[in-house]
Amino acid sequence: MSAVAAVLDALAEQHAELDTVLAALGDAEWHRPSRCEGWDVADVVLHLAQTDELALASAQGRFAEGLTTLARGLDGAGNVDDGAAATVANERGVPVDALYARWRAGAAAIRTALAATDPHARVDWVAGRLSVHTLAATRLAECWIHTGDVTDAVGVAVEPTDRLEHVARLAWRTLPYAFAKAGRELRGPVAFSLRAPSGAPWDFRPETEAATMVEGPGVELCLVAARRIDPELTALRAEGPDAHAVLELVRTYA
């Protein structure tokens, strides 16, 4: 199986997992507060629907048009997080049934579009230009992160799976971007030596000798990259000149 096919399979599985959770929610559960400050479950799903629609526009070569549609009536000021909050606030109040149908349709559409596009093609995204393969991985990461936000809000336990390998790899591959965004510079290559939920090894190593090594549970690395847990509260261990900075800055989103 090709690398992009594996990511798309994982994305389909992640969509199915969230779909199962959402299908069982009652009206009151859609409006429970989530761990995303100021957002309830419906807001989280609205954000996923909006960003899937933007990703679809990106895959189809019309990112600027998609961004204009998403940001209609907004002034465009602020950072990415401010923009996400504003676009959700702009459409908040969509009836739950319509919102659920919108998210499902958008999730299916982005999977179809990504599967039909050259995985090596470069497309526009919030973080700049990236490959379709990387765009697919970012959609997987975002859906997984927000599935956790939803399940945490409604008290549903979902066990992590080895499909998180794609999320961990994304976090490793985008470290240069994460450092650059923070105005900092890596002092050498970084390697990850992680354990999957199944116990399998996840080893991500640079072509040259690593200066900094991060070791520990892969799920915890993904949660740190998602800003859902403080690295100090995990079993992750890092050694090397960028040890602290890597765990501070690692991320899987723009």
C-alpha cells in the first residue's frame, strides 16, 4: 500500500470513529462545553466541517475562493486561532441535524478529492504550500484531535489506535515549520523513537545523525503536538540541544 493510500485509509477510519460518536448524541450533548475554550461540541463539529470544506477547495485548486467563502463578513485580522474562532462564531447556531449532515458530506468529499489528486502535487493551505499527501495527514490529525475534544465532552471512551503513526510522523516532519513559526532555529536534526498503542516501534530518523532524540509513548507525543497535554505530564523524554524546544513547539496544525 502506498503511503498516501495508508493515510487516506486512516482518515476514513477516523471519520468513521467520529461519525459513530456523533450519531449517538442527544440534543443536549451537542451543546456540552468542550476542552476548546468557548466552544461546545457543535462548535467543534462546525469547525471540522468548515476546515474540511476549505481543504476540499485546496485540493481542487481553488483555495483562495474557499478562504473568501469561509471568511465572508470577517476582517481577516488576527492569527489562525483567531480566524478559527471568528469563522465558527460567524456560523454558530446551525441546527444540529443540518450540521451533522454537513460534516458527513464534507468528510466524504475531502476523502474523494484527496484520493483523486496526485499525492505529490503542491496545493495552498493555511500554513503555506504543501503536498496533497501532507494535506491528507493534516486532516487526519485535525479530525483525531477534535474527536478527542468531542468524546471528552460527552464522556465517551475511545481507545487510540496505531493509525496515529501518521500523526506522529507529521509532527516530526513539520518540526522545521514549527520552529520557524516561533521565530526559532533547530540546532540539529531530530529523531523520534516512539511506542505505538499496540507496542510496535515508531522510529522517525533523519538522514544524518540526530542531535536531539525524543522517546516515549507515541500517543502522548501526538497529544503534546495537539496542545492537549503538557509534556511535563507525560512519559516522553528528550535529550539533546533542542530537547526542551522540540516538546514545547511540536505541532500538527497551522
